[in-house]
Amino acid sequence: MIDLRLLREDPDRVRASQRARGEDVALVDALLSADERRRSSGVRFDELRSEQKQLGKLIPKASADEKAELLKRAEQLKADVKAADAERDAADHETQELLLQLGNLVHPDVPVGGEEDFATLETHGEIRDFAAEGFEPRDHLELGQLLGAIDVERGAKVSGSRFYFLTGVGALLELALVNAAIAQATAAGFTPMLTPALVRPQSMAGTGFLGQAAQDVYHLDKDDLYLVGTSEVPLAAYHMDEIIDAERLPLRYAGFSPCFRREAGSHGKDTKGIFRVHQFDKVEMFTYVTPEDSQAEHQRLLDWEKQWLTSLELPFRVIDVATGDLGASAARKFDCEAWIPTQGKYRELTSTSDCTEFQSRRLQIRVREGKQVRPLATLNGTLCAVPRTIVAILENHQQADGSVRVPEVLRPYLGGREVLEPVAK
């Protein structure tokens, strides 16, 4: 959530952010009104309680005639205090509810617009000319079947659409990717983490995933637990309700977990293969820093993502995601999109978001600097979303005979194997 003081001091900035996101601007005025009622009812409650206490001191000293009048006033004050307390609680509840609906303030440099209004920041690698090489590229599903690596038919039989099995070298390729990604993150100073896949509502709400993203979340009604769509959620909630000494920052974690997403609203999109699925594994970077360092840390996370995709020898571009395509928690987000040959376009493989103080305020995570205690900043960045990375590797490193060249960084994790060969049927 944003700082209420900032809302009061500069409501136009908050309105502009809401407008840029394509969200309800009227929410700002409703929140200002609720906050004013919360503060005024709080003042009235304090004044009545003060009068009540003073009256309590006068009654024992009063004469008989005065005492009757004072007791009558005490009864009225008791009712007034109770009413003021209820009014204060109601206004506070309304303020918090409205505050939770408000997205983070977008960074002023973020391009304004919808999904297609991003700004391309840089491009890396060479796109292969398969025609010049004399063959038509196969898509990842055909390659996965040739290699005995992907089985979507049995995935659908067992679990339904958008589920899959990774088999043989497909399973080995996932393990190689995860181990290589964790190795890179560990070398960069991240603490490896295996995180819970189920979290409580306060963890999910605290990271901002029960707002606009709620339709994509799996909920277990009987247990009131949520399946995470990313290990960002448990990594953000890891320090919930804690005060962290500034000397410990930055804290950097690399979480590996399964991820579950309903993919609501994606009907008809990416239905073939494993690009858009309900369950997948991912290595996620998550960091805690001082608010002053968040923009520099955001660039560092992006650099680690670029290092990873470069090591996989993939052609990719970096985009600055437009305001209307930001998640509620993000003030700014960079995506790295890899070239997918059979689609003839770049598709998102990794993203990194600067969430500033938005999540830490919700989760009550603060930093102590001397005698000062204040919210810190949180950031997240995908290092390796496994299925999409497999898609990009298979399609970009395929050879005419259906084999796939293994990027050098993965070979130590595949027993030195340089090529994935088609299996005999």
C-alpha cells in the first residue's frame, strides 16, 4: 500500500498514477474522504475520553447535588465515547479497505499505455535465419516429442488442459536449468531457498495478489490456503512483521518452487505446448533494500537476468513495461523477451519489478537505522521460468535433424552432453 501522508500531501500524483494504470481515479477521492473521517473521529474519540477521565476524577469530590448532575453527564459521555469509538473503527476499516485497492505509484519514467505501449530498451543476440540454413524450424512441441521430452497428451489425460509431463531429457533439462540458475544466483550472493507452495491469506494479500490478480489464484476453501503463483509470495512474507537492522541489507534470496496459475482470461492463447500452463517450476530472485537503493537494485536484478539469458545463448530484448500492464505492486517492471522462431516474435521469459515500499507496508516489514524505523523496499525478478525457457532453448538451438544443441552453461549439469538427440520410436 502507499503512504497515506503522501496521498494527503500530493493527491494529484496519486490520481495521475491511477489514471496511467487505467484504474479508477475516483478511488483516490473516496480514500481521502474516508481518511478525513478516520482522523476527525479519532480526534473526537480522544476528546471525549479525556473529558470522561476528568469527570471520573471530579465525581468522588463533588457534593451530593453536584454528583447527580455529574453522573448524568457521565452516562451521556459513556454513550458518546462508545459511538465515537464505533465511528472511528468504521472509518479506519473503510480507509484500510480502500487503501488495499490502490495500486503502487508508477515511476515517472514508465511509458503510459496498454500492453503494446512498452518501450524497447535494448536487444541482444542474433536471430537465426533458418531459411538460409536450408530448413523450416519445428515448434517446441514437435521437437519435444521427437526428443521424448514433452508429453502434453498424457498431461491432459491425467490433469486436464495446460498440464504436461517432462520426460527423459525433458526432465533432465529442467533439473539442469534449475541447478545452473541457482548456481548463478548463489555466485551473485543470493541465499538459495526452497519455499512453501501454500500460504495464508495475509501472505497473498500482503504481496498484492488478491486484487487485480485474484482471478488467477488457486484457493483451497477447506483450509483457507492459497497455492502460490510465484515464490515471490512466500519470499516477501518471510520477514513479515519483522524489523530488520539496516546493516543486514541488502537481503537477497533465490527461491525455487512450483507455481500455480489459473490463466484466467487466456482462453485460446498459447494452447499448444508448454508456453502457458497451470503448473510450472521457477527460480525467483527476491531482494530487500532501503528505499533509496531500490532503483539501483532493480537494474542489478535486470543485469542478472540478462546474464542468464546470454549464458543460454538466446536472442532477446528488454522492454520497459507500460503503466496499464503493471501489476498492482510494481512501480516499474522490465521484461526480458526471448525470440521464439516459430511464432516470429519475442515472448516474455523473465521480468523484474521494483515494488518500492508497497509490499513492506502491507506485510509490516521495516528497517531500523539508528533510532529510526521505517518501511523498506522489496523487489523481485524471475531468473528461470522453466517451461518457457525450455521452449526458447528447443526452438532457438534446434538442428535440421530434430536434435537440439545444448548451451555450454548447461552441459556440466547434463553429464557433458552437447546435443539432445531424437529418440527412436
